[in-house]
Amino acid sequence: MQNKRNIDADRIVVKIGTSTLIRHNSQANLQVIKQLAYALSTLRKAGKDVVLVSSGAIGVGMGVLGLDQRPHKVSEQQAVASIGQTELMQLYSKALQEYGMVAAQMLLTRDVTDYPESHTNVMNTFQELLALPNAIPIINENDSVTVTEMDHHTKFGDNDQLSAIVANLIDADLLIMLSDIDGFYNANPLKVPNAKLIDQVHAIDPDIIELAGGHGSKFGTGGMTTKLKAAKMILKHHQEMILANGKEPSIILNILAGDDVGTLFTNNVASEGVESYD
């Protein structure tokens, strides 16, 4: 019999990675987007506050432009992101409309955490959007204008960390991070056949960090290290995060139902008999 978790979350941030959204042929995975729209809409209709942090602007832009490799120049990446973001939001908007929802785009820069006026404006927007029963905010970094130079820092670094920052900003109960891996393992499952999925992690310590490694796909920038950085922020603010495989985004509904899937990052003590790391 499958174990059940006690997941009590009324405000949820979902983050989906580029490798989950984009097929190997550089085209958007429409089935994933449709299933994601269904899951988010189901939660919203159940009275949950839901925010989506979506990567994929550069990946989608590469598909639109027929590019095989991610551009190296920052200005080229920003141009591709500008094209891809428009296409990505059209896909989300169409998918959400099928379930009676509307997409609300928010493109953020790091200024929102550094400057009080920017922070206030963003929080006001979040508050109004979450008060609408049929709106789902979709967040991405404003890739077409973000920079990190001298004393002018507007870049978050990656959307894993952005999702944790958004979860903190809106005081979310849970961050669900959908990736191309089933959770956090005690070894690289691509290299170690008998690697074990860790059910719960309670602290991001040197031992946990040592287990992480690798980089993202040609489309994205993330890896397990960035996910652990996000988890560290989540635990610092006494929130919870679940890392799970997003190939079928309906897993979101399983997570909220308490199914024991993925890896739960939490400050709460693990249940007896559960594989965990402290």
C-alpha cells in the first residue's frame, strides 16, 4: 500500500523546467502544457491559490527560429527569449482557456527583491491576481532585459531560485518543482543503476550538496545544484518543496492528494521507516 503524506497547502507555486516543456526536436510539448493547464485549473477551481513559474522562453524561441544550439551571446539569448516568451504565453493562454481560466503574465527582474517600491508594486499585482477566481499568474524572469554587471543586478540566476523567491514573496505553503527526474537520489541514477530515491530531506548540508551535480539540457540552465539552492531558501522560510518528474503534470494532483511521489524537502521530522536525510 502506497504511503500517504500530510500535504496541507492552500497556496502553491509550481515550477516547470525547460527540459520538461521542450521536446528534443526543439518543439514545445503541447501534451505537457495541456495537462499542466488541467492540473492548475483543477486546483484553482478547488479554491487553491496557484502560481506557475515557467521556464522555456529561450527553448521555445529556439524552436520558432529553427535553432539547434542555444546561443552563446547574451544579446542573442535575450532576442530568442523575447520571441519565445510570446509564443509560450500563447500556448498557455489557449490551454487554460479550455478549462475556463485565463493566463496572467508577470515578467520579473531581481529589482523586486532589492527596491521597496518595486517590491510593493509586484505584491499588489500578486494580490489582485490571486483574488480573481479564474486567473493563473505565470511568472518568468524578464530574460530579454536582465543583466548582471557592476552594481546593476537584475538577474535572478535561474528559475529554480526564482520559484523559491516567488514562494517566499507570496507566502506559499508549498513549492512543487517539476523536472525531468523523479526526485533527489543518493547517487546519479543515470550513472548508478541502483541509486535510491530519497523520500525526504530536512537540511541542505554538505553531504546533500555533494550528492548533487550535473548541468541542465541544451535548452535550460538548471541542474540539481540549483534545485538544492531553491530548497535551501524554502527550508529557511519554513515552507515545503517537492521535487518530482513533470513528464505528466497531473502528478501535481497526486502530490496534493498526499501520494508519496518525488522528494519532499521539509523541516518536519520524517515518518518512521521513511528514507530521509537530515
